[in-house]
Amino acid sequence: MQEAHTQPPVEIIGAGLTEGHMCRHVYDVVRKANVLVGGRRMLARYLGHPAQKIEIVSPLSAVIEAIERNQSLSLHVVVLADGDPLFFGIGRRLVEALGADKVRIHPGITALQAAAARLKIAWEDIPAVSLHGRSDWSPLFAALSRRPRVAVYTDATNTPSAIARRLLERGAEAFGMHVLENLHESEERVGRYTLTEAAGLDFAPLNLVILECERAPELPLRLGLPDEALSPGGLITKAPVRAASLAALALPPDGTLWDLGAGSGAVSIEAAALMERGRIFGVERDPGRMERIRENIRRTHAFSVEPVQGDITEAMASLPDPDRVFFGGGLSRDTRPLELACARLASGGILVANLVLLDGLSRAKAYLDSLGWETDVTQLSCCRSKPLAGDTRLEGLNPVFILRGVKP
């Protein structure tokens, strides 16, 4: 009986920013390859190599099939990746598709490492966000709320100038932007810009962005923000009620929150301190209050809060389905907002409404009960100290009913 050939592992190599960063043993792996797989720029380094060349193009599934087919023939397949294949690279996808026992990974120098070296900054605490081939900006906004520096991998759509414009729209002008173009190439350029400057410039397609906070937030993003700072003399969910409402929402670190009737945005902003990777939509109809929300986002760096101006019922249609819903402005006799929110809420999701009128509480609870939801009501009555005649008195706040419903 003929002995079966042992299939060699697929070698996934982080070729680094330049070929000169590869170790000697990795050179030997590439030299012995029967098949080289990589992007057009990476394969261009090996035009004289006798191996069969497979360019990584979309759909990736066809490339993976070609890799599996060549591996099944006991050919030595080498995949050339930028930087570290497991750092926003092709490594994860190939491990999942081929199996961990059928691949061997050789990490290289990432663009973030090289950029940190150019800027002479430590990078162990710099979060990296990839917008390469992605349309979800929420990880970037969440990272900017918490870290003084954030690295961003870009693409032809999400360019440094597009990023600058998007951040200016969200009120993040406290950040400056490093753009590192063509790292380790002859056309390398490293520049530092204000967001306004970067928004109007063109950059080389091969680049990495590092955003750096230049001004600390006026108000630190945390629970228990002072009412007067967020909404001097205006509409706001008072701090004790806010704390109890946020506890009732049991906010997850990720997921989506709708804050309907956001007022000053106080609940949204404190929710941003709890939802590390979450998306928060503060919906408010009144233009003046909407400006207050935008200002509070700017002052606290709660960039994961997305202000949405408009009628609640109409605004819901454009939002992704929520995992949590908060009604802070009470519920009118029009039950459509409540009905729509309940229909869109994810299974197992939580809805919390603050109400001050018994009739509104009765109608809202009856509706949730009719849906078979688990409900509970908390009445919160509290007093706050006020100076009087050289002493202190306690002044009562309006009692609030906190209605909580859990969707089966």
C-alpha cells in the first residue's frame, strides 16, 4: 500500500511593511513555496519567483478554495500578508476556514508598530480600529470617548479626510490627526494636522491615521454628572432618577440603545460611560434641545452618542433595532411610539419609561402586560438639600414612576 502524503501546513507570513523586515527562516519558507498567495502589491515583490501566483481578490471564498486545492496536492502554499496576519489581517479568516492545525503563522511588524516608532510613542495602550472595508463607525467613536490616542486603518472610502470630516460633525475637534503615508517606502511622509486641515487634503492610498486628544473634556465622562452643567435651567432627567433608570436598563457593554425624547442628552451621555462598545441614539424633536445635546457630547467626549433630530415615530424608521429603549420625556396619549419601540426591541431587550402621571403609567403598563412582558414599577421620591437661613433644608423633587418591561 502506498503511503499517503502528509499535507504541509499553509504558511501565513506577515511580510511586514518591507521585505527587509522578514526573518531568515521566513525567507527560506518563501523561497521553497510552490504557490504564493497575496495582494497585488505584495506579489509584485516576487515577480521572479517560480511559484504559481494567486492574487487575493474578492470573493475571498474563491481564494480559500484555491489554497485548499493546492494544499491537497501537497504543494507548499505561502500566503503573504501585510504586518501581522492576526492583526486586522487575513489570518483569522484562514484559521477559521482551513483549521488551526493546517496553518502556520509568522507574524511581522504591523503598521501601528511602525507608526509608533516614527512618532516615538508607546503603543501598548493605543486601541486600533479598522475602517478598512467597513461602514460601522461606532467602534471608532467609542474608542475616542475613552482613550487619548486611537489608531485607524483606512481604505479608499474611509480616507483620512473623510475621517476628519466625520469627527468634526460629531464635535471631536479636540483631536489632532497624524497621517503616516507610505511607511518604509521612498515616498514616506509623516504629517500632523488639525481635523479642519486634514478634511481638505488628499493623502496617499497607503496610510495609517493616529488620532490624538489635544484638549481634555470639559466634563469627565462618568455617572453622576451635575444637572446644572448639562442643562442649566433646562429639561433634564435629574441625577437620582437618571441613576435609577440606567440601573433599570441594565446596559450591556455593546448593543444599541434608543433614548427617545432625549432632552439634554443626559441619559445618553451617561450610558456612553457604561456601554464600552455600544451605539447610542439620542432622539429629540426640539432644535434647541438638539443643540444642547451636541454641545454636551462635545464637552464630555461622549462621541458614541449619535444625535437624531426629528419626530420620534419618524426617526425610529431610520435606526437599527435596539437592545434597550428609554423613554425619558414621558408618554403621550399617542401610543404609536411605544408600540413601534416594543415591536423593534430585540428579544430579551429592556424598555424603561419615566412617567409622572398615573394615567400614562396605567396605559403603558397595561400595554406591556398585554404583550406578555415581564413588568415592574418603581416610584422614586427623593429630596435634595438647599441652604436656608444659614442652615439646610430638604427640597423634594417631583415623584417619578420608573416602568420597566422585559421582552420575552
